[in-house]
Amino acid sequence: MNLHEKCLLRYLKNPDELSYTTEILKLNNFIMEKKFLMKNFVAKTSTISYTEN
């Protein structure tokens, strides 16, 4: 069971906690987005090396 399923199940059991579970999902999505960006864009930047003669 992933985090989204756990949050949905928690909401169905306790509808009063909707804002709490929504914040957990927002935070999880933010972390996943940052990991995606770090993996696919930052890690692939090229380094330029040069030598002086």
C-alpha cells in the first residue's frame, strides 16, 4: 500500500482529518518532485574542465 492509498484509507476512516492527510500528500508530492528534478536535471549537468598552457 503506497502513501496515497494510506491517506485515502485514513480519510475514509476519519473524515475530520482531511486537512492533515492533504498536507501529507502535498509534502510527499513535493519531495517526489524534488527527487525527480535532482535525478533528471541537476545530476546531468555537464562540467567544463580546461587546462592552462
